[in-house]
Amino acid sequence: MKIMEKIELLKNTVRPKYTSLDPSHDFAHIERVVQIAKKLAEIEKADVEIVMAAAYLHDIVNLPKDHPQRSRASELAAASAQRILVEIEFDPKKIENVCNAVLEHSFSRGFRPSSLESAIVQDADRLDALGAIGIMRTVTCGALMKASYYNVDDPMAKERSYDDKNFTLDHFYVKLYKLKDLMNTSAAKEEADHRISFMKSFVAQLMKEI
């Protein structure tokens, strides 16, 4: 079976498993990460099959932020990924690398990527947190956490500490703007710069409106 035929089989296998009602982690998110990862893999001369497979599987176990096993989500996803890859008879020589990339994509666990392919999956997932789609995802997550859009008295946190659990805008400063410096590849850093510039223009407009 050709590489893209195997990837298509994997896509069709995992798609029904992505049933999250959270649109920031639905199958559309998976598809965006896959496309970003594929593009980065081609630029960086990485193994496209490993990268795309890991991207399709990276959130196969996705737990709510308040779930007691949230910190183990990527570990559980890697275990699930291995079972799925064996079931579809994925290249056995590549399964370990795919599963490592799934495990290491986690932002909260702070893993250092063990391969170029893992680095690319990390970058792709983080890029989807930035730009126009990143704003939409951040607002969605904030709403699910019942956070306000911003602090009415001090929206830019000039005289208070950032609190992104209660104010969605604060998350831009607590995490999102910092992602560029955490990108592994030069292509991802460049794309992150473009996306963050857009986000800053959005915030500037928001400040004019409130």
C-alpha cells in the first residue's frame, strides 16, 4: 500500500474517534495540524509519513483541563496510537517514532522532541494555537472555562497579575505570544511571527473598541 493510501486509511480509522464537542479540539483541528505538519515536513526534509500519522493521532486521547489524568493525556494518546497503528498494519519500523511524536507533542509536559518528526508535530500543534484560528480557539476554551473575555477594570493587566483562568485575553500574554520562541524549526518560527503579528493587531483593535 502506498504511503498516502495508508495515511488515508489512518484518517478514516481515527476520524470517528474524534467526537469532542469542544471545537478547539475537534477533527477540524486535527486536519489543520496535519496540513501544517505536512508542509513543515516537506520544508525540513522529514519523514512525511511519520509526521502525518502522528498529527492524525496526537489528540486521540484528549481530556478536559480539569480532568484528574489531564497530565497523562499525551501518554495515553501514544498508547492508543500504537494499538491503532498495529491494527491498520502501519510500517512497524515507524510505529515507535510516530508514538514518540504523539507523546512529545504535549505543551504542558514540556518534552524535548527526540526526532525531527517529533519537533515538527510539536510546531504544527502550537501553530494552530496562533493567528486567526488561534483567537477563535482561545475564545472557545475561555468560554468553556466560563472565563470573561477580559478584566473590565484593567484589560491589559497594567496594575495586576495575569490571570488566564478568569480572563481569556490574558492567555495571549501568559502563553500564546511566547510560543514563537518555543518553535523548533525555522519555518515554524517564521509562520508564528506572522500569526502573532495578526493577533497583536486584533488586540490593538479590541482596545479601541472597549
